[in-house]
Amino acid sequence: MSPSVYSRYRTAFVEALAQNLGVPASEIDSQIKPADPAHGDFSFPTFPLAKAQKKAPPAIAAALAQAIQVPGLEVVAAGPYVNAKFAPMPFTGEVIDTARAQGVRYGGSDAGSGKTVVVDYSSPNIAKPIAFHHIRSTVIGHGVANLHRALGYKVVGINYLGDWGKQFGLVAVGFQEYGVPERRHDMAHLVEVYVKANQRAEKEPAFDERARDFFRRMEAGEPEALAIWKEFRETSLRDFERIYARLGIKFEYMEGESRYQDKMEPMIAEIARKVGVKESQGATIVDLPYAENEPPILLKKNDGSTLYATRDLAAAIDRWERFHFEKSLYAVATDQSLHFRQIFRVLEAMGCEWAKRMVHVNFGRVHGMSTRKGTVVLLTDVLDEARGRALEKVQENIKAGRIQTNDPDGLAEQIGLGAIFFGDLKNRRATDYTFDWDDVLAFEGHSGPYLQYAHARTCSILRKGGGAPASYDAALLTLPEEQALLRGIARLPVVVQEAAEQCEPSFVARWLLELGATFNSYFTAGNQDRGKRVLLEDNEPLKAARLALTDATRAALAAGLSLLGMATPEYM
């Protein structure tokens, strides 16, 4: 895939400056910034050159602007800055043609071709429900995976299930006390059992010990314990797969901590040999210097059972051996920051140079979903409510004549899911956010439905105009609103690159909001000034050009929404 229009012009500007100044392009590249929209698209400050050239920065900028020429860019000086602005042509045609040709793949590149990225995300516990608090890991991880796929990486998405540990012992002994045998394959019943068992374990140490003992039996390979574990695990997986199918999310691998159950002792032995271990109050810990008040890295409890750290270390090594990744990303809450710092630290101490390629993609908490003790807000319940609330809005808009659809239920599902996804992803991942139904489901403002409606509006305009034109005259698109829209479309490839580098899907979300607002301003301008309408009745060449621009906008919006895992309805 060839470089994007935006990056191609930026590179040409950098190379022209570098050649004139006699320095490497890399030295200039880091100094190029987006310009004030009133002055251009790229800006180069000349302050660093003043001392060497013994000239005032405005004089240097004026000389540079006069000396360099870049086809397709208008280069001018503005005080101490050299600014470059896209000339309307051929920029206009290039942006429209590229977006239309690439469609939903617009914004991508082959920058990651031949490289592998492993993304660990979602990761619910078996025999427990997928709760609403799993939404952040799930949608952020999915967004990060999509961003890397768009850049040509081979993405290995792993749903690393919590299917090993004392929590499973709680389900097993809880079922002995509270389970209904006829409902052993009913996920909802397993959840009920777990809640009761967990409450009892908090009050009765003896019951908690029974759960711990069951897990010890699992680790010892006792056939009866493993048979129960396997049966409940399969029940959980069937329920999980149903929910992920609804979300439109697929993983390359659904594998859990149990994959490493036979690697625990070899793992501890390898750490002992390469780093060192020691006993502390009967537990086995990694023998490393620790900061004041820093808890040690436990590999084995005093009862002989292993912990998350032991299994995560084994998993990291296994993934390197299987995939030889360029990056290994963990979409896990900020609460686990210490855990991952310690895991990476142990791997580095073991001499694993690839440990530097591992990244904790941390995220904050969701507030606003109240719970009672002993209960959880199930993700399926939230999705159902989102669909129900969206259906009410769809039906209201159908009656008012604002929405046309033959499938209101299907549209409500698309809007409800999109509202949940975007309501999360519009926030910087490291920050907390408060969930609010009115906010996420609003058809106006910073919401998923607003953006889906913008996409549907482009489709409606194209239908009314007879479809996207096969040919058009790009030189006719000279309105400031049209040029602003073109610049917004042109930026998506840059946004995708930056979002992938920082594992920050919110960059795409915010770009979508900006493009949606720019398009709506363009469309509204036509309501106020007849000459600015897309569907001009008396000027077919201009109508064709504006329909082509609308089609490019549709493609760009669809590409951005798809990167976030959202549907792109054509009727709303």
C-alpha cells in the first residue's frame, strides 16, 4: 500500500527543507508540526537555526519559503515559521480517489508487514459471568488489535481465560452445596452458585479452605477434580462465545492459565537458576532487590499452589517461542500495573531481551454502574438495555419520519452496541470515566449514534443523488467547507499510525467526532445557502463533484467506525 496523501506531502516538505539546509531529513522531521489551520497544514520553526546562521528567525523563514518549491504545496513564511498548505489541486482529487478506492480499509498501510503483534485482552474467569467491568479490556483490546491489523501487522488476539486458581475451587465446592445437578450446564446457575459460595467463603474459613483444597487437587492432576473443572469450563466457553459473537469480536486463540499447569515447576526451576528464589514465610519468591514496601514476586504460596505471576511468566515465554512478536500487548486495568512491572522485570533479569517488547496497555475504571454486595452488573444485561433504549429512540424517529428502516430491531442492536463501544473508546484509556445512559445513547453530541447517523446521512445523500459518480471534476470543490472536509479525511492514516503506536483508540474516536462535525457543518451550510447544496438541481458537474466528496466522507467514516468495532448502518 502506497504512502497516504497526507504523509507523502509531509515527506516532500521535509525533504525540501533538509536539502536546502544541508542536513539529514530525520533532523527536520521531528520539528514539523501541524500548522494553525488559518496559516497552512505543516509548520517548521526556524528558531533553532538562528544561532548558526546569525540571522533573525523571521528572516530565515522568509528566505527558506522563497527558496524551496514542493509540487502540490503552497509554501509561505509567517513570522519565524515556514508554513506549507495543500494546494487545492491535485490534493482534492487524490484524497477523494484514495478514500473511495480503499473503502473500509482507508487509513491503513503496510507499515507492520511481516511483523507480529500479540494482544491479550478481555480475559474473563470461567464459571463466572462476563461482567460490565470487562467492557474496557474487551473494547480497548479489540480496538488496539484492529489498529495494528490496519497497519499490516499479523495480529494474534488471545483471550487469556482465568480458568485456573482458587476461584474455580469456590465454584466446585459451591456446586456441591448449592448446585442443582440438572442445571450443571446452565451458565446462569453457575453464576448463582459462585455468588453464594463466595459469600460463604468470606464468612467461613473452613469453607474457604475446602475451595483451596479443591484447587490443590486440580494442580495435583486428580482425575475427578479435573473432570469437574473441564465440564464447567466448557459451559463457560459456550456462554462466552455467544457474547463475543454478539459483540462481533473474534480471537485467534481462546486459551487460559490452565495451558501452563504442567510448566509451573520447570518455570520456577528456570527462575531459580537464572535469577534466584528464596523462601519467605513458607512461600517461594523471586530473589530480587525490592523497593521499600514493595511486595515480593510470589511464585508459590505456602500451601504449594501457584499464582498468577508464575503462570504469566510461563505464558510470556511460551508466546515468544510461538510467535516471535514485535510487540506483546496486555490490555489490563491500571490496578495491575505493579504486577506487570514485576513480570517484565523478572523476564529481563532472566536475560529475555524481548521483554522490552512487552507493554501493559493499562486503562482506568468505569463508574456509574451501581451494584449491591454479592452481585455484578452483567455485560449481557447492559447490552440488552442498550438495545431496548435504542429501540425506543428508533421507533420515536420512525414515527416522526426521521428514520427509515425495515429492521428496527436490527438497527437498535447496531446502535446500542455502537453506543457502548464508543461511550468507552472516546475516553483516553488511562482515565476513569462515568457511564451515563443519556450520554452514550444521545443522537446529538459526542456519541456513537451521532456518528452512525452521520454515516447513514452520507448514504442517504448518495441514494438521493443517484449514487456515487464514476467521474467528477475535483477542481470544482473550492468551498472552505469542502477543503476543511478534505483535510479531515486526509488525516485518518496519520491518526491510525499514532493511535497504534500509543495503543490509544480514543485518537480515532476523536478524529471521528471532528470529521462528523465537519461534515454536518458542510451539509448544514447547504440548507442556509442554496449554492452550497450537494444535490444541486441545475449544475450537474458540481453535483457530481460534491457527491464524490460525500462518498469519500462515507468511506472515511466507515473506516473509522470499523476500527472501533462499530457497525455502519446505511439507514437511520
